[in-house]
Amino acid sequence: MNTTPNPEIEKLRTEKERNEAKLRYCKNQLKALSQEEQNLERKARNHRIFTRGAMLEGFLQNPLLLTDEQVYAILKVAFHRPEVGETVRRLIEENVQKNETNDGPGEPL
């Protein structure tokens, strides 16, 4: 009975182990990049929310004296005006057209 390992099999096992290590490394890199992307998206969203909230407060008289429900009621009345809805639709259409012109079909703004 021959107990010497086949050199070809050993070579293939070594290559398999090396490739599995590369695969683990790439999976970890992909996971890290995905987490970084999520962090960047969250930071951009937070920045947008804070910036737009500050803009809204600039239009309110004594914003600290108003409750969240009262601010919501003000926004509800303001955005139910036809000219406001039309302005919002027009601005969105303009931005969509700019995005399609500059980048071609792609991600929404």
C-alpha cells in the first residue's frame, strides 16, 4: 500500500486553500465597502434633513414655541395650495431632465 501523497493533489489543495483565503478577503472587503456606502448615505441624508429643517425654521415665527404637530399643520396647509404643488412638480421635472441630460438614464436625485 502506497502512503505517499500524490504531488498533484497536494498542489491542488494548496491552490484551493490560497483561493479560499482570497475569497474570504474579498468578501470582507465587500462587506467593509458596503458598510462605508451605508454610512455615507446616512450622513448625506442627515445633512439634508438638518439643512432643510433649518430652512423651514427660517420661515417660522418663534419656531421654539410651536409643537411638531403645529408645524405639520402649517406645512399641510402650505403644501395643499395649488401653486405650491405646481411649483414642486415643475422643479422635480426640471431636475429629472437635468439628470437625464447630464448622466443619461440613471439614479434618481
